[in-house]
Amino acid sequence: MKKRMGPGLLLLIFLLLAYMAMARREMPYEKFQRQHVDTSRSWEPDPNRYCNLMMLRRNMTVSSCKELNSFVHGVLAGVVAICSSEGTWHHGNFYYSNSPFPVTDCQTTGASLWPRCIYRGVVSHKRICVACTNEQPVHYALPSVCSGP
């Protein structure tokens, strides 16, 4: 005689697996990708609209308005390579990209008040500064962190 799992037990197993998947913490490299890399360049030609869309889409307005964020547009492998062959060590674990990347900088406007976050976007081409761990970018830093002596 075969025993079958009842619907209650199946539901419990499903909910447990779903909870475990949600409870898994985002690793620093994954967080860096979510917050700073847009390989598809979710195309919106207006940088202000792009920032408002992406900051919401990438969950950076969930509990507050993140004041400043930069999105690097390019191939993920090119951004990762800054931590090795395509970057120059600056200090600590910070590396400066050898080549410029297209970047959209998003900054809150004076009218931003959570939960209604409003961003102004500026597009530029510039070298970027990242902190690396295990040859993976884990933190986007202002270029001033990597410039100077």
C-alpha cells in the first residue's frame, strides 16, 4: 500500500521552500549588480525618466529615497574585469577602470519625499571606481575616491 502526501503537507513543503528562497541574503556582488549595472540599458532616452524607472525597478526606493546612485551601462564581464586586468589598483581594495564607461548618475531632487522619490539623471562617459572582493566588484565609489595622489 502506497502512502501519498496530503495537500496540507505539500503546501507546507512549498511554503518552506519559498521562505528559504526569500530568506537567502543577497551577496555583495549580487547587490552591486542590482544597484549599479544595467547591461540591457533598459532604454529610456530621457535620463530623468530612466532614473525614476530604474531606481524603483531595482528596489532602491522601498523604505527611503536613495539619494545618489550610478548605473554603469556595459557588458557585465567588462565591469568585473576592472577588478583584475581592466583596472588599476588605487588603494585598499579600490580599483579605477582603465577605460571610461557610459554611466547614468541619478540624484534625488528637492521635491523627493519618500515614498514619492523623484530623480534627476545625468549621462556621461567616465572612468569608474569600484571596491573589489575576490576579483568581483562589491561597491561603486565616487570617482574622487580613486583620483588624486
